[in-house]
Amino acid sequence: MNYRCPLCLNPLTNRERLSRHCTYHPELDETFNCHPDALHKIFCPAECKSVDEIASGVFLRHVRCEETSPFWDGNELSIPGDAHEGRIPVSLDFGTGIEQSVYVQHWLIGVLRDLPRMGSEMWFPLMLLRATGETSGLS
């Protein structure tokens, strides 16, 4: 299998590193090189129900990814809003020259507030990584 970072789309070679966080087993967090023999580490090492889940379970972070989190302010991750809230206010100009405040809603916004704040990189669900390198065998 040849995985790619789902954010920057660069191949995850043995010089690249991933951090793993399982929402069910945070005590088992780990950062590892993407060596082919270590790629089993993308999964939670515990007997875990996270394998087929997206909105909870295992999240990964491509260490030193060139695509930073949209919530990185240059010093830290700053996600506006209340805990578990899946929407944030954003000011946008719809081509009129006047900014309007609108809400952007996505389930991942709420999840990001609960994930470790370890750097500028964006966390993504395990299933998103798996979609870059695995095939189902169906035609």
C-alpha cells in the first residue's frame, strides 16, 4: 500500500511521520515514521471499535505537513466557539465589497476542539488516509 497524506497529497515515505490519536484510547497516542513495516500503527493498538468509524475513533496528523490547519494563527491552534459545537462564524465577501458574517458548519470542527493541539498540522480521520492507499477490490 502506498498512502498519501490526504491534505498535501504527498506520498508518506519512511522519512515522513504521522501522529495517531484514538478518541477511545488517548493514552495510546503515538508518533511514528511511515516505514512500510510500521504502517500498522495507523490503527489503534487496543481492541477498539474505531476501525470503521469516522467522526470518532482514530485521527492522524501528518507531522510537518505543508498544509496547515485553517485554525493555526501562527503560534497556536485557535478554534472559535464552544466545546463540541460544529459551526464557526466566518466573515466573507461575496463579491460585493462588503463582508458578511456567516456560519460554516462541519462535524470535524467540533471534533477538532477535543483533539490534542500539538502543532500547525490538521488532524484527519483514519478513513480519509485509508482512502488514499487502499482499494476494495470491487470494479
